[in-house]
Amino acid sequence: MAVLELTNISRHFGAIQAVNDVSLSIEPGQVVGLMGDNGAGKSTLVKMIAGNFRPSHGTMHMDGKELILHKPAEARQHGIEIVHQDLALCNNLTAAANVYLGRELRRGVGPFRILDYASMYKRAGQLFAELKSETRPRDLVKQMSGGQRQAVAIARTMLSQAKIVLMDEPTAAISVRQVAEVLNLIRHLRDQGIAVVLISHRMPDVFTVADRVIVMRRGRKVADKTIASSSPEEVTGLITGAIEQV
Amino acid sequence: MALTIDQPIEHKQQSLAARLFASQTFWVVIAVILACVFLSFATDAFATSKNLYNITRNITFVAIIALGMTFVIITGGIDLSVGSVLCLSSMILAVTMHAGYSIEVGILASIATALAIGAFNGVLIAYLGFPPFVVTLGMLSIARSLAMVASNNTVVFQFGPDHAKLLSLGGGAWVFGIANPVLYMILLALITGFILRWTKFGRHIFAIGGNEHAATLTGVPVRQIKVAVYMISALSAGIAGIIQTGWLGAVTTNLGTGMELQVIAATVIGGANLAGGVGTAFGAIVGAALIEVIRNSLGLLGINAFWQGVFIGGAILLAVLFDRIRNFRRSD
């Protein structure tokens, strides 16, 4: 069964139709590349799944149940996690503190509860180990490489039982070597049965790691096919409009 | 070699010594100690119990507010109104008690005033997006003016039925001959340190200073926390005002004039970063101590008091210089 299913989703801002009648379904453990030019409606679509916007029309279902989100926190409760393009990390805090930001572990009773450093370090360390990342829980984020920072942002999504992880341009601003590192992180998520939606401009990344590619143009879904049955040339044509629809 | 999971977890960022040497607070402590040693030999008056009593007590008023200011500065904000809030809180206390109310009522009214002002600052900054500098600059003017209105710009030195209690609260030395204000300062510093290190609230304050946008995205209640830090800052000014009233035994409307600058100086010298994300309770105390030792030593060494500003300003620049040098080294 699809972990997430969108049916005839539309979203308009005034007269502008940002997303127009898009239907798609995402299976567990699947990496879906979401591609499209600037303004194609990728971000709007993702923001609806993340609970930032509500769809003007259409419905979303998660594990067969209707999904209605009023704010991002609710999306998180349903197991939808986002890795923001800028990663949303605090440089002055440790890796573990960033992983747990906003949902810190505490111990104690009633109002007398203090931060549980030991547990947070331990669990963050386990997550980095699962991701095969060399990131250390006590290191400050400001001293980290782009790949390590990605690992911190991705480890954050694994804290709760995430079912689907939305990644916004995770490889946009990092070095070639680190791109490989990030793609590995995505594979680790997939291997744990987590669905990953990878929003990217970089054709090679999508073709390396994704199982499926969805292309959007001017708010509409113009292609949705397996990677094996597509090619970078075809996707480029779909993005630019040289190929109308497949 | 395969790493076991415990190795990276147990790995500390730097050794204790390296961390110590990299900390601005550590060097300020060294500066304070060196200055004290030097002054003990250079002057007869420094190492007397009376002078040390004076110094420790003088540190407290700036230090207590610096503790509150630390919260604000860690979030990347600034509170210029603390001097005026100190004056207004003192005046509310004085006027209430002068009117015949008990010390409890007076303190309650004074604290409530401070918290209300802090909440007002915080709401304008957090919810309406006013720059902290502007809001608190406005409040600097407003609070002092309100103090003048409350007292009709007179000096209040009679505090009604609980007069003696108030003077003993601020001027007494209940434990081991340590001045009461020093005890309050130590208590408040411990509370501040605990909050910053061990509570979720403290963690979120650092997160806001490090990357406010990230804090918002990860579900940190940024606005509520910002209101809270300005209330804490005003509260610390209120508390300092109450203690100072008890110590001085009189309140004038120019109490705490220019104090905001001393407080900010103490915080920055102690290692807090005005850009946000860095600061400690201990640093605030040490910063206040350095300022007071400089002030005191100039007097004892017979240097004209007009030079005070130069030395304190120099200490601020020196403290920030150390920070810059460390950053240069790191970027190499």
C-alpha cells in the first residue's frame, strides 16, 4: 500500500495556479526524484505535504487514512519529516543538540526535568552509525563539512518513526565528494523502509539514487515513471517543455 | 581500523586544557587575578577586608543585571532599558513603602512593574518585529520618565513601617559577614547557569541565537522565548533595583543612569557574543568583576577618575580582540 497518496491536489495563490490537479502515490522504501524548473510547483507541492500550506482542492491519504494538516508539527506527528535546503542547523550547538532541537530528551519528575545529555549523545551516536557517517555527537556543527552537516539534518528525521522524508535540494551547495556521501545517506533511509522524496535540479543525483522520477511543469505533473524507463535527455525535455508529456 | 560506536560518542571536542585556553572567560579571570595580586602589592588599601567587602558588593548590581542581559544577548538581542528599569523598580518600591505599605507589597509591586516592562519590550520585539535596539532605547526613556512621574522627581529616603527591614535586606551581611547583595548574586548566578545548561528553555535560547530560522523550523517556540528573555532581563534589573534601594537607603531619579552600558560591557568582556549564540553566567560575573576591579584600582592608584572610561572601554576592546585573534587562527 502506498505510504502517501495525493489525489487531484491543486493549490492556487490568488489567480496563480501553483499546483494543478496533481495525483501521485509513494511506496515505502522508494526514492522518488521530484524535478522541474523554478516555479514548476515542486516547492508548493512539498509544502502541502509538509503542512505549510493546505491544498485548495484534492485530498491526501497516508496509509489509507485521510491526511489533513494545519501546521508543520502535525506533519511531523504523522511521520513526515523534512530536510530543509539550508538544513536548519544551529552552528553554535553540538551535532546531538541539533538532532534533538525542538524535542530534547529530559529526565526527572514533573516540572523538575533537566536535559538528558547522556541519552541524547548516545542515541545521536547510534543514528550517525546507522547512517555510516563519521559525524560525532559532541562536535560543534560549525566545524563540520557539508556532508557531515547533511548527516545531522538527516539523523534528525530518523528520531521518530519517519515514514517519509522530504529532502529539498540536499546536494545543491556541497562538493562532489560530499554529494556521494549524501546519496549514501539517502540509500540508508530507503533501506530502512522510509520513502524519500528528493527535490533536486541535479540530473545525475536523481538518476543515481532514485527509483522513480516525477517531473512537473507549470504546476502540472507531466511525467511519472521509473528511472529505468527514462533517460536524462527525456527528463530534460520534459522540464523545459520540449517534450510535452509522457 | 573499525570504529566502535562508543569511541565517537566518548570523544570530546577538545581536551579540558585546550578548551580552557580557548575561552575568553578564562583569560578575563586571569586578568582579574593578576590585577588583584598586583594591587595587593602596589597599594596598602586594596587587600583590606573593608575594600574587598566594598568591591564584592559593588560588583553585584552590575553583575545581577548582566546575568539577565546574558539571556537577551545569547538570543542575539540587546536590552538598553535596564538602567531605567532599575530606577523605576526602585522608585515603585520606595513610593509604595513610603505610602505605608509593607515591604512585601512594595517588592511585589516593584517586580510586577519590571516584568510588565519586560513583557512590553518582548511583545514588540517578538510579535511585531521591532528591532530590539529601538524598542529598548525607547523604553530607556519611558521608564526613567515614569520614575520621575511616580516620585514627582523627589528623593525618597523614608520607607514607611518596614524601613529597617528594607535596609537590612540590602545593606546587611547575614551569612559569614558576606554582604547580602553578594549572596543574592551568587544565588542568581547559580540559577542562571543551571537554566542555561540544563533546561530545554536554555537550550532553545542558544538555538535562537545560533540560527533563529532553524529554531522556528524545528518547532522551537521562538516568540514566547523571546518575550521571556526580555522579561528575565527586566526582572534582573528590578531585583538589582530592590537590593540597591536597601543598600543606599534612598532613591533618586538618576539611579542607574548609564548602567546599561556597564552591564553590556560586563557581559561582553565575560565572553558573550553580541551576534548571539554564546554566553555564560560565570562570564557575566567575571566581566562585572573586571570592570569593578579596574574602577577600584584607579582610585587606589591615585589615577584621575576621568580616566575610568578609557580603561573600561579598553577592556571591552581587548576582550573582543582576543575573540578575533582566536577566530583568525581557526580560519587559517
